[in-house]
Amino acid sequence: MHCPFCRHSDSRVVDSRTAEDGATIRRRRQCPACGRRFTTVETTSLNVMKRSGAVEPFSRDKVIAGVRKACQGRPVSEDDLALLAQQVEETIRGTGVAEVDAHEVGLTILGPLRDLDEVAYLRFASVYRAFSSLEDFEAAITALRLEREADPADPPS
């Protein structure tokens, strides 16, 4: 890290702190040549590879926009959607990969969405799991019912 004041090629880290849900590290540095202090902010990048091959940064807003369509007419608030997007990002970052396939992002959304609203989950799953018949919907509904019966503490939506 070059000193922004004297351009010396090295600096010493004096203090490090995490910020923004742990996705950012703020470092206080000191230049050994001029003695001045400065702050750097380090962020991890998380990229999404689209079907077209294009790569773009992960966006919680895009997650929210996609899920919002599935939640249309359902009792789901904007805060619920923001929390879901945060959970999805944390799950993907937890894998430790810097680049994830767009389809994997969609599949990662399914778990938290199922917990949030089962109808919205079915709508979203029909796209990401490429339901092609009524049997696909019936199988998904049956799986939801079995999960609900297996976990009686989880009230129906």
C-alpha cells in the first residue's frame, strides 16, 4: 500500500475493524517514511456469472426485484425482502467463492423464500427449477407439506 502523502511503497497497519456486516475491513495505516496516518477500506468482491457469460457484481437489489415479483399480492414487506437478500448474500459469501453462477443465486433464494412465504416460494421455484407440468407443482407442494408435518413448531403460512 503506497502512502498517499509521500508515495513510500510500504505502510504499517495500526488498527483494523470490520464494518457493513463484515463485508468490509477498515484499516488505519501509518507510513514509516513520513509518519502520517491514513485509512484504507478493503471490500471483498462477489461476482455473478450470467447465462450469457457476462460477469457483474452481486446486487441485493436484483435479488429483491426478482423475489418481489414472486411475492406480488402476498403479505411480504420490503423489510422482509431486504432481510431475505441479506441472507442470500451471506450464504453465498459463506461458500468462499468469488464468482457464482446466476442460477446458483436463484437456487440459494429458495430456502429463505420458502420460510418467508410458501406461495411465493412455489412461484419462484417454478421458474428456477423449470417446472414443466402440474406434476412438478404437485411434487413441490407435497414436499412442503411433508416438511411442515416434520416440523410441527413451524406454523403454516
